[in-house]
Amino acid sequence: MTTEQIRRIVSRLNGPNQLDAFEAAKSVWNDPDTHLERSLIRTLKKGRKLFNRAAAAFAMQLVTTPKTIIALEQAVKNKSEHPRVRGEAAEALAHSHRKKSHDVLLAPP
């Protein structure tokens, strides 16, 4: 994936409408480049709208690095985060996780 392609995906992922954000997340599925790691984590943690954060978690199902897995675990544990974001993060962890993720996923709400 080129730098320009990454820039476009990140811009759409953080865009003002839900359709663009999830279309950008789906495009990550076509080319799950680990160069997206930092941008996805940043959007998951600081995205302006909840659908931006949810789309980042959705995309992270395929961009699985130790850092993305930790960020997803933190999102699931964050009780102040919107349930939709936490749900997308939990779903992403269900596909690829570390042993400690089980504790996070099985913890009472």
C-alpha cells in the first residue's frame, strides 16, 4: 500500500459520515497493511465520533500486531467508551488475540 493510499484510508476513516468511515475500514480488509497500525490505534483512541472509533476497531480485525491487540483490549476495558466501539473491539479480539485477551473478554461488564 502506498503512502497516498494510507493517507486516503485514514482520512475517510476519520471522516464526517459513517458510510465513508466503514467503507475505508472495509478497504483495509482488501490490503491489511501493518503501516496502518499507528493511524488505526490513534483513531480508535481519539476518533471524533463514535462511528470513527468503531470503524477503526472493525479494521483492526486484520491489522493484528501486538500494539493493535493491546489497544483493542484497552477499548474493551474502557467502561466510558460507547458500547458499539467496545463491541467492535471485542469482535476484533475474538479473531486474533493473545492469551491475556481472554480475561478482558470474559470480565463482567
